[in-house]
Amino acid sequence: MELFNENSKLAIVIHKDHTLLPVINRLGIKLGFGDLTIKELCIKEGIDTTFFMEIINVFHDENYFSEKKLRDFSVTIVIDYLQKTHRYYLDYVIPEQERLIDLFLLNCINDCKENELIRKFYNKFKEEFVSHLQFEETLVFPYILALNDAIQNPAKKSIFFGQFPDFTIKGFEEEHGNMDEKMFDLKNIIIKYLPPNYDLNIGNSLLTNLFMFEKDMNNHSRIEDKILTPKVIQLEKMIKKDE
Ligand SMILES: [Fe+2]
Ligand SMILES: [Fe+2]
């Protein structure tokens, strides 16, 4: 698959892969950019061009994952991007999925009891997903930022150890697998098992939304597991060595 480079015009990039739209938004770019290249836009908006390139290429091509390059970025820039992604999920994706599920069930004719399964499965997924995001926002990310800060300013070390006496990043990525499975099951219920007594176009919109979200979520987890976690393990070793 063709990878993009910083001299690519962003408009052409979007024509080639429109699934990048939410990604460029959370990296700080809004539409209406004319013929500017990625490099020109990043300079204009004060965005790190290399980080922008890595994130869009990782998203665009599942097989592209330059762990080495991505691990060179500071944890603060990675966490900032991950937090913006969380906001996008909570403020837009979940309400939109709920709206589509309501519409899907509202437009069902005859016996719709089985179709209610969708809401049940979705709620289970949502509960786990939202509590996972809260866990990252309230514990994991503050822990990583404090750890990073303590390494850069040794005077802050005792505060860090006081705040997080026992926490380590180990085991953090295990939760991602469960959420992926739940999302896969949800799609499969519609594809394989529900009686098609609903509006097919609304069903397709819901499924398309779930597929897009699944891609986004997998990508997000991949960055947390393959970039953030190894970086944090490195930082944990550093702080222990200097203890
Ligand atoms: Fe996350
Ligand atoms: Fe996560």
C-alpha cells in the first residue's frame, strides 16, 4: 500500500483515504486547507510533522508500524493524541452509535424482540469501554506523565513515589482484547443472526459506523500497546536504576 509523505497535498490524501478525517481533526487540522501540503499545514498549525506523518500512515496502512520511529516521540505528545481520541469517542462516537441503534430499533417491523439484543450487547460493550477510558484518564496517563516528569526533574521523584507507590504499567494492555471481541460479536449478531425485519439502509449505516470505529479503536490500542507501554517500561527501569 502507498504510504504518504510530508510533501503530499492533504486534500489528495483525504481523497485517497477518507477514513483519515477524524484522525487529522484530532491532530489539529480542520478542512478548508486548499492545496497545502502536509508539511506546510503542520508548520502553519504548529504540529510536529514527523508525528503527524507517522500517525496517519499507521492508520492508513495496517501493516505499517514503525515502532522505532514512534518510540522516539515523547510520552507527552503520544498521550495528548490518545486523550484527544478518547474525547472523540466519548463526545461523538458513542452518542452517534446510540442514535443509530435507536433508529435501527425504531424502524423494525413485526417481531423485534431479537433485535433488542443489539442494545443489550452494545450497552455491555459501552460499559466496559467507558470504564477502560476512565481508568486510563484517571490513573494510567497521570502515572505516565508524573513518571516522565520525575525523570526529567529528579527533585520531583519523591512526590512521584508518594503518589504512585505500587502502580506499574504491566498488565495494562490485557484489557484491549476483551473490548475487541465484544465489538466483533456485536457486528456479527447483525451480519449473521438478526432477522432482517429492519430498515436495511439503517442497518448498513449502523454496521458501517461500527466497522469504522473498530478500525479506529484497534489503531488506538495498537499505539497504547506497542508504543506507549514499551516506552513506559523503559522509563520505569530508568527511575528504578537511579533510586
Ligand atoms: Fe485509550
Ligand atoms: Fe486503552
